[in-house]
Amino acid sequence: MGTVLGIFFGWMLYEGKLVATLTVAPILDVFRSVPLIIQLVLFYNFAPIVGLNLGPFGSGVAILTIYTAALVASVTRGGIEAVDTPMRRAARSLGMSYWQDLRYVVFPIGGRAVFPAWVGVALGVMKDSALVSVLGYVELLKASQILITRTQEPLLILAIAGALYFALSYPISRYSASLEKRWVQ
């Protein structure tokens, strides 16, 4: 969800220069600049005041989505800017509409340029999701802490938790590397 929103916001930042700069950019800057743990705690504690009764999981999903969108928006804007103006003009001179230009020229070329950055964002957010435990949601790291207090085996349990994070991250990293190689050739 954060990637989809981030692509939309990145497109807005690129195309809606003045409007997006005055409205969307400051909000995204706040979510990119404020540490994620502070965002989680503030949202979880202040959401009920405005009538949003979300539990720890819902609050975590909401903040991680907005946080991811803020990071992906910058990546997307950079990807769109990576496509040179002459190439876009050439697409338009071939009779492509604005949306065809985006679909067939800008997103494939810009996507290849920013794919490694997007994978880095995705892996970072996946690891940052452990911070949701501060809201009381029992995720992998919180479950590990509970087991450590019960078994007094911190090294073994943290090694298993680390192995599980690695098992989630490594295939994504390897698959993205193979996609990059395929795109370059």
C-alpha cells in the first residue's frame, strides 16, 4: 500500500510543482524526518482522540504505509526525473498520449533506474516493522523477548529471530539482484 501511495505522491511531486510543493511535500518531509518509533507512539496515542479506534496492528499498518509512501515518493520522483526530456519528447512526437508516455517510456526506464533504491526501502521497512512492538503488538522481536525471559537463552532465541529476518530478506534481495541483471542485459 505504501508503494502505491508513494508512486502517486512521487508523480504529484514531479508534475504538480507548485501545488505539490506547498501541500504534499511538507507532509512527506515530516514522515521522512521524524523517527518511525515516535510516529508509531504518537499516532497510536492520539488516534483515539480524533475518533480512530485502531488497535496496535491497525496503527502499525497505517503508520508503516504512510512512512513507506513518504520514502517511495522521493524514489519515484527521482525515477521520473531520470528519464531525459528528449526521450519524452520523442515519445510524444510518435503520437503517444501523456499517459502512454508514462506507461511505456517513463515507468520502464525510470523504474530500472530506481529499482535498487526501492528494494532498499522495502527491506528497510520490513525490518523497521519490528518497532511496532512498542505499541504492544507481538511481532517476531517482541515474541523473542518474551521467550528470552521465560527460557533465559538469549543467544539462541535472538539467533533464531535473526535467521527468520534473514530468511525473509535474503530471497527478496537475491530476486531483486537477478531482476536487475536481466534488465541491464
